[in-house]
Amino acid sequence: MDKQITLVAKHTFFTRLKKKSFWWVLFGPVALIVFSAAIGWGVSVFSSNKTADVAVVAPSEVQSAIKQNQKHLNIKVKNEKTETAAKQSLNNGDLDGVLIINNDQGTLLTQPKSNSIDTDKLKSFLSKQLLADKAAKYNLTDKQIADLKSPFNLSSKVVDKNEKKDSEAADAVKQILTMAIGIVVFIIVSTYSSIIGNEIANEKSSRIMETLLAASSAKAQYFGKILGVSYLLLTQLVLYGLAGGVIAMVGQKMAITKMVFSYLTALTPGFWFFTLAFVIISTASYLILAAIAASLVNDQSQISQAMTPVTLIAMVPYIVAISSSSAGAGNNAFIQVLSYIPLMGQSIMPSQLANHYAAWWQASLSLVLAILFFAFLLHFGLKLYKKNVLSYSEENISKQLLASLLPEKWLKKKKS
């Protein structure tokens, strides 16, 4: 590697590493996740601690059995003499529910503001109670009762050519995966595009660029800045990986850690490889776009204007990823086509792959197209960067970009 490129890359990396903005980018997403998880945990804890007051209108033996197991059912049985009185108390808001059982059938009445009642747990308990009563009625032995109670064992698997994973964890991941990938990739792309854009724009607007190019070349500045910011991204990903490894080792016996990692391991290493590769390649491509756009500015007031087209392009796959999180959306032909387009596929193809709407060869094709586009953009972007980095114009940035893309012969004909 050229020494000048290495020097520029190191300078960009260490300069940004020392700034508070990078550490906010590093810890901001983690803080947001922890804060959201804490809120969710708090809501679930406080919600689960509220015991519902339920009146049971049923035969005395059933009523007694429910009362003995009220703690397990997370309810508190209230005494009401008649069904009419129980319904009246429910209407007055004194009860959360009224359970009416008659002739092996039951009805649970609640009101809109009732505390939550676990109907599945209640139904399971009543079914077991009914089975025990019928077993006693027909004089069945304990062994026969146990045989009747044994449930049908059905295990669900997700079967693919390259993988077999328990679907319970995989389905839970899929529900949030599409949206999460879109959000994370958009944040990474927009953040690092803004970093390199500001880096170049600040130097150009303060006229430092002339001094830098006198000591080095436009090529060194171009590749050096892209490499330097890429090192920041790799540093962030490595730190996240190390943090995840430490958490896995330290908290491997904690229930919540086991639950989280059971979800994460529901996806294959191949999926994580493709996701990471897409993030790195797409971010590098957006860095080039940001470098090209930033080379057009004259002063700092134009930075946001220059970065707007890059942000708008990045928002397209983000919006598509969010909208495609609904069931069956991955079969949409428009979404499938977008998953192969460079600058778009990074937020869409990993979700398509995880939800089995795309095979491994399709993900590989999308990744190869992204790499080829990156190579083309890297070469083409250098020409535009050289052309614009020392050019100052009062024209609109969009017009400057269009002028940069057009051949010089066309521009001369247009002027004449």
C-alpha cells in the first residue's frame, strides 16, 4: 500500500477515534437497546405482578380446586353467591373476571379494564381437572390416567439444503430480524457516510485541502480517508463482537443470556457471514458516494445539501426492509429484484435469506454484484474526486454533480 495512503488513513482513523462523536456512535446504539430492554422488562414485571380478581361460579369441588391453585393461575378467587351478583360486581369494576362453569363447559367474562388473565393456563388447568374427574368416574388406574395425560410430542423443524434449526427460536428471530437489519444498516451507513462527508467538506471549505494536496496526491487523500473511516467501522464491529463474547462467557448461566443466544444461534454462521459482508461492502460504497458528494461543497453550509442525496438513497432499502417485515412480503417480486441491486441489497437480502425467500446462491450472487459495483464505484469515484476536490463553484451541488458526470466535450459544446 502507498505510504501516503497509509498516513492519511492513520491520521483520519486516530483523529476520529479521539472525538466524542465516534464514542457516541459506539455506545449510542447499545444504550438505546439497554434502555428499551429495561423499559420492556419493567413493563412486563409490573404487569405480571398484578393478580386478577375472579369470581368462580361452579360446582363446589371445581371451585375448591381453583381456589387451591389460585397462586399458580395468578388469580385471586372472590366469593360471590350467585352468577347475577358476580356479573353485577364485574360491571361495577370490582372484579376482573367471572368464570362460569356448568356441564363441562366454561365461560370467562372480563371487562375492558381488567387485569390480564392467562386464559391458556386456566384452560389447561380446567382440562386436567376435567380429565381427573372423568378418570375417577370410570375407575381408571393411576397408570391409565398418566397415559391419557401424556401429550402428543410434535417437534417443528426448519429444513433447508444447508441447515436444520429448531423453528421456535428461528420464528422468534424472523419476526424482528427484517426490521432490525434495516434499522441497523441504515444507522451505520448514514453515520459513517456523514463522518467521511464532514471530514472532506471541512477540509475543503477551510481551504486546507490545497495544503494537503501539495504534500500528497488526490488519490492518497481519497483512498486514505475511505480506509480511515472503514477502520472506524471495523473497530466498532470488533468491539461489539468482543463485548458479545464477554457477555456470553460471564452470563452463560443466566436465563436471559441463554434465551438471547438461543435466538441468535437459530441462524446459521453462513447467514451472519453474509450479513456482515453486506454491511461492510455497502457501507464502503456509501462512503465513496459521500466522498464524491463532499468534494463538491464550497463551505460548511453546503454539507447537509451534499449529503442529502446519499441519505435519500440509503433510505430506500431501509423503507423497503421495514415494509417487508409483514408476513409473506418477501415473495413480492419488487422486493426480490431490489435485493440484487447494489446499495439496496444490504438491508433486504439478509432478511430474504433468513426467511427462506432466497437461497444461498442467490445471496452469493447479490454479494458478488455488490462487490463488482464497489470496485467500479471506487475507480469511477476517484476520477470525480480528483476533478472536484479543488474546484469551487457557485452553482447548485446537483448541477455540479451532473457537470462532473458529463464528458468534457459535451460541456464545451453546451458553453459554445
